[in-house]
Amino acid sequence: MNESPEQIAIENEIKVQKDKFLSYFNASLPNTMELEFEGFYRRGFFVSKKRYAVIEDGKIIAKGLELVRRDWAPIAKKTQEDILMAILKEGDVEKAEKIISKVLKQIKSGNLDRKELIIHTQITKNLDDYKQVGPHVVAAREIEAHGIKVGKGTIVQYIISKGKGSISQRAVPYEYSEGIEYDKEYYIENQLIPAVSRMMEPLGYDKYRLRELSSNERQQSLDAFF
């Protein structure tokens, strides 16, 4: 993203004023306290105080979003990161649309690499102590059925397979998922759409419109929203 001379001048002035403010404010604080400058970010996306993404030196810095959590599939996390780069670095909503469209088509093809579908969840207590049996517990019990002990603290990797029954009942340990057919609907509705909608809904994309991107791309510039 090329900056105009006017933008560069404004940013330089902001940095000068920042230094003046820090010097003035810190002079009034006790010796054991100091206000520090964390960073200068041209664009940012904020869901809440503890859930946000900013861009610094071409890299996304995220807190609390799906892309930094292990209980989301890589396909969802990578897509969220890619659209954040398109929006925060390039200001290009059209590119974000194309990214989502491409991933939707990949999921629907049924040919995604299994590693893109893995969900990681930690076992936090003995399996018999779980009153609500989530997919990670089902997968852990399947692992134990193969003679491998799963205890508190174990990270279970699983994939949601296509079939009947609840999502939990269709959790298959990654180690034993060779040849299974993954649940395309689950990965679209419970992984991809929730992850990307946080970024796209403020730009006018509801979940219905996001789902339609696999068949209908609309060109749009970020400038249209400001």
C-alpha cells in the first residue's frame, strides 16, 4: 500500500506529538510507573477491547480472534488471516471476497487436505468426569479404544466426518481419519463463516451474502464504506 506525501507527513506529525505526550505524561507519574508506546497502526479491526487485529510492518497482530486459537480448523484461521491482510494492508474488499469464494469452493469440492480440517482441543479432566460429551471427548475415547491412554492435558486432534447423528458423534481422531468424507456443511457453517463474518459483517456482508460468494462474486472497494 503506497502512502501519499500528505499521509506520510501526517504520520510523522502524529509520531512527534506522541513523543511530546509521553514525555509530558510520564513526568507526572511516580518513578516506578511509565507509559510506553506500543505501536503505530495504519488500520485495525476491533471486535472488543480484547479481540482485535492490527497490521504492523506488513504482519497481522491479533488478539482473541480465531486465527490465534487452536480450537479452529487451519482452513478457517488461514482464511481469516488472508482477508485481514486484504482489508488492513491493501484496503481491498474485492480481494477479500475472492479469497472467501475460493475457499468455499475448495471446501465444497470435498478434496481439502485433512490437515486443513483438524480441530485441536485439550482434555481438561478425566474422560469419565465429562457430563457433556463434546466432540473432543468422543475422539479421545476413540483413541483410547485403540489402546492409547488419554489423560488430563492431552491435546486431541479430530475431524468432523459426514454422516448421521450429532456433530460430537461424528468426531474422528485425525490419526484414524484416512479415507473419511468430511462434513462440508459443518466446515462452512461452523468454521469458515463464523471466522470471516467477524471481519466482513461491518462491511455489509451478512452470513447469507457470504455463503453466496462461492457462486457470485461482486466487485467492491473499501473506499465505498468510508
